[in-house]
Amino acid sequence: MNKKKIKKFAILFFWFIIVIIYPSLISIYVTIPLFIGFSGLSFITGLEKNQKSFIFLSLLYMIFLEINLSLPFMLLPISTLIFYLFLYKKLDIIKKCTLCIRIITVISINFIYFILLSINDLLTNQSSITFNKHLLLSIITDIIAAVVV
């Protein structure tokens, strides 16, 4: 194996470990941001650029997040796909402003996810998530991560 392959494997392994451990930390420390929109953004980026590692890692993160927080299974990937199929292509109008697209994508995925989660809560008579200042801080951090990365 050459150095380039080893470096690529090390980077993928690092992100694989982060994807597995970070959702577990969120279930312990409730003030850690969820990165719902950012994981959706990386999933869409993987679809657009045909990068299988982005698709796999972001999907794995979404699944582990939902399992660790006892949220409805596959609702986050479904929310991301709803945004991608129905709204993302319409953002071609502002294609030159990639920063605007990233911010709108993160906000929209969060919004769609919380709407679907609220509908699920109404149908099942549960309370999966509480809308408070920690959630708002998580969304703001999510937007900042999309802008910085």
C-alpha cells in the first residue's frame, strides 16, 4: 500500500469512529449539537458529487443518531431525501452563492425534519423532542458548521 491509500484509509477510519461515537455522546450530554442539517448537507453533497464515502458516513450518522436518541427510525434520511427531491433542484437560481445554498439546505432539512417529527408525535401521541433553547442553539451551530466546513 502506498502512502496516499494509507492516508485516505486513516481519514475514513477517523470519520467512521466520529460517526459512531458522536451520537452516543449526544445522548449523554444534551447540550452537544445534533448536526441534523449538516449530516443532510453532506449526504446531498455525496449524491451530487457521487462520493460514496460521504453518502455512507452521513447515512450511518443519521441512523446512529436516531437509534441513540430513540427517534423514529429513518425519518432523518427521509427528510433529507424529501428536501433533495422536491426543493434542492429549485435552488439552481442562486447557484453562484454556494454559501446561501448551504445555509438554506441546513435550515430546510432541520425544518422538514421537525415538521415530520411533530406529525409523528401527533399520530403516535408521543413527545420525541422538546423545542427549547438547546434545540435552537443546536440549529445555530448546525448552520455555522455548514458555513465553516
